[in-house]
Amino acid sequence: MFAAGELGGMSNVSRRAVLGAGIAIAAAPRPALSTPGDEVVELWPGTPPGATGVPIVRKIDDQSHDPSNPDRWIRGIDRPTLVVRRPAKPNGAAVLLIPGGSYWFEAYDNEGTSQADWLNARGITAFILLYRLPHEGWQHREDVPLQDAQRAMRLIRSRARQFGILPDRVAVLGFSAGGHLAGSLAARHAESVYARVDEADRLSARPDIAGLIYPVVSLDASFTHAGSRDALLGPDATEAARRARSVELRVTEDMPPTFLVHAADDQVVPPANSIALFGAMQAKARPVALHIFDRGGHGFGVHPPASEPVSAWPGLFAAFGARHGVFPQSLG
């Protein structure tokens, strides 16, 4: 729990990562999420699993207050969706984008649309996942985000021809708590967390590579991000529940190649999270890359200043994806 005074000296992106229970965000105008060129795909053909009848109201808070450069935080997600952003010249590769927000909200622009823009510029089709937030009245709250992530990956593959992509070239890229969800998808892709609803659910939910950017990894260690842990599991979660959803403890022999990025000065989600997962991947002899930059803080997204070394991470991720056959070798 953070007091308002503890947030005052932080940047907007750092404040975004630590907001949780008890910290109110002032209501802002409600701009539309999608643009005319977007396609929106609902994940579930009917009511999502775990619905309790609790009313969930969509809230969109624009932190920038600049219509030309929005920074929208999304809450109240009763119908999870994929927002599809297609490139002008697709190369067959795709990325499932998972924004963070401590599992309390989702940073739709900084970790969604901005990421889609740079991926589209490189011929990669982007799918921004708007997943359900666990504290908003769902049964089995701890499984709700993973249900949506698994379902999203399966839907993408089931409609690969429609989207102009190849089903064996689909990555996941997650940020902060979205990095925890992306890591959970990579580690627990075969775990049954919902009942099959159609033929798409026969397909694999395993990403071909995983990119985790300043990720929450452990929910049971001294370096965990308490806000994300409590939003996902509730404040009274048992040690067994925390360990079961700590990504570094769930690495398997078929975990996809994983790319990790952190800043050494991240005061919100310590780099020990990425280091722990790197060690667990090595222990299982799984392909893994870890980049820790000297500075960058938390929530830097895809557009840190070019003068900062951390600005190199998108190119490094592109090269990682090319080495593992997901992105084209010529990707710039």
C-alpha cells in the first residue's frame, strides 16, 4: 500500500506501476479506445468464465489530457478483447501485447498502442489484449487473466489465415504486471484454467517466444511487487497460492525462448525479478536473454530518450525474435 505522498515525486509511468488499492485516479474524459482502422475481436462467444453478475463499468482515464498523444488507463473490463493492428506490409509474424498496470488497470497506450506502432512499422501484426482485471468481481480471480491470455493466443492461431499471419510465428510481449501475465502464459500455457468452449481451444496457447519488459515475476519473494500480488490473489493469499503463480517457480522444459529487460534503478519492480527468472531458465537449460540497463526506472515503454541505453531494447528484442525464427532476419 502506498500513501499519496510516496507517489508525488514519481513520473507518470512510475506512478502507473504502483497505484493499487486505496489510491483513487481522478476521472477524465472517456476517449474511444479504437481507431477507424482497428479490428476488435471478443475473446469469448458468450459470458466469460467466472462471471458473478457483479456490474463492471468501463473506465478510461487519460493521463496526458492531450487528445493527440493519449496515455489511457483502462479499468472495468467485462468483455475481454483483442484490438488488432495490422501493418501495411505484413511479414507473417505476430505479437500478442499485454499492457501492465499492477493488475489494477491497463496502460493501453504506453504499453499497447505505442508498442503496436513500432511492431507495425516492421511488418509485424499486433494484437493488444484487454484482459479482465482479477479484483473486479470474478470467481477464481487468480486465474482470470491467464484464462484470457490462453484464449487470446488460441484465437490468434485459429484465425491465422484471416489475420495474414503464420501460426508458428506468434510471440507474446508483456510489461510489468503484463510481463507477469506473459510469463505465466509462457510457463503455464498447457495448464487447464477454463473449460473448452469451441474448436479454437484445441490449439496450443504456447507463445513461440516471450518478451518480458520490467516484469513482475515472483509473487512470493522479498522483491515481489505487493500491489500486483494483492490485486491478483487478494491480500490474504496463502504461501502455496503465491508460489503457484510465481513464474520463476513454474519454468518447464518446453518454456519458449524468453527475453528479459530491466533497469537497475527500477524502484517499483526490482530487477531481481528478471534475474530470478533468468536463473530458473538456465537451470532448465531453456534459451534466455537478460538485459539490465544502468538506468531507466519503471514503465519506460518503447519510447525512452534515444540518448539512454535502455532505448536499445526494441532492437534487441527484434534480433532475439529473428534468431529464434519468429521475426524475419532482415527486421530493422
